[in-house]
Amino acid sequence: QVQLVESRGGLVQPGDSLRLSCAASGSTFSLPAMGWYRQAPGKQRELVASIRGFAATNLADAVKGRFTIYRGNAKGTVYLQMNTLKPDDTGVYYCHLDSSSGDYWGQGTQVTVSS
């Protein structure tokens, strides 16, 4: 059984940086395909960033140049480094793992960008 545990988000000001982490347990893959999605109030969940293999990444246009996704040293760990945060980045951020046995989601963590 795959479980995803996300770090806490928080309340930050515009222009601040924040890093989220996600640790996957129970996965048999050494480099599982993982990603971060977010859902703003009243909007659909959208992909923010994903990583496949060692470092093949994909970023949403809205976050290119500001966000980075990368793997940690521990198996199944990924980070989302968010810089120059904007109010539009506010939402619940979910960690996702895609495997042959199915899709797995974290519990979600709130990120609020506000002055």
C-alpha cells in the first residue's frame, strides 16, 4: 500500500519562497513518476509539476521560472521549491504518484499567498 506524506504548507507573503516535500512509502519503484497538483477555491485540480525517471520534469506554464521539482536522496521523496510566490499560487497542494498499480494522492496541504 502506497502512502504519500506531504509537509505542511503555510501562509506566506507575495514574493516569498516555500518548499514542499512529499515522501512515498510502500512503492516498489526506485524512481516512481511523481508530481504536484493544486486546487484553488472554485477551480479544478491542475498539474503544477511532475518528474519522471531521474530528472525529466514538466512544469505548468504559470509556474515556469519560479517553481522547481526535484527528487530527494531518500527513495520516493520529491520536493517542490516555490519561489516568487504570487496570490494566484494559493490553493491546496497535493502530491501524486503514478504507478502500474494505480494513482496515489497525498492528503493535501494548504498554501496561502497573501499580504
